[in-house]
Amino acid sequence: MNLPEAARQALADFAHCPGWEQRARLLMQWGERLEPLEETERCEANRVHGCESTVWLVPGHAGERLSFRASSDARLLRGLLALLLVRVNGLTAAELAAVDVADWFAQLGLARQLSPSRSNGLNAVLQRIRALAADASL
């Protein structure tokens, strides 16, 4: 599968990090790239359930191509969300169905640092993304 340009950039950025400390710092920098959500978007309808931290997910699309914006109250999680979004934004619903989150974070060298609760939370976000894509009936 062809990776979106931003996802290729993420792989290149993380490939240069020899250890967890550098990856954690880079992860937080990626989190700062998330477009801020409006206060009105931080509502129950946009909240992702199944995450220990509070996560909001706002869907959008341009034709068949999906786009999402997200935020969280946790800094590391914002970085993980940013990396998830660069992997899925711009895909069609069919392409989105084939995304393997565990493999994506393994490619970034972050799989071992994902606690079970973070991993479950990211899967909850991906499931919500897939549900929103199906609802958009693209």
C-alpha cells in the first residue's frame, strides 16, 4: 500500500532516533502538530470511548478521501494520535479498512513502548475512525 507523504516523513523522522528518549521527544513534537480543536468540538459526540485518556475525534472528507482531526488531554497520546492520523488521513474507506495499526507503530519503532492500555486506546480510535468512515458511506 502506498503511504501518504506525511506518513513517509514520520518513518524518516523516527528512523533517525536511536533510543526511546529521542523517540518520546519526537513523539511529543509530532503531537504539537495537531490542529487545535475548537471548544465546541470537544464534546461528547466527538469523544472516543475505550481510551483511558480523553480523546476527541472530528471527521471530515473531500470526496472519497477521509480526513480526521483529533486531540487528547495527554501529551504522549497526542503524538500517537498525530502519527495515526498521518497514516490514515487521505485514504478511502476501503484503504482505511486495510490499515494495521500495530504494524504501523512497529515500523516507527514505537511498538514496544505502547502499553496495553495505550495500544487498546489507539485501537479504539481506529475503530471509531472506521465506524465514522462507514457512516459517511463513501
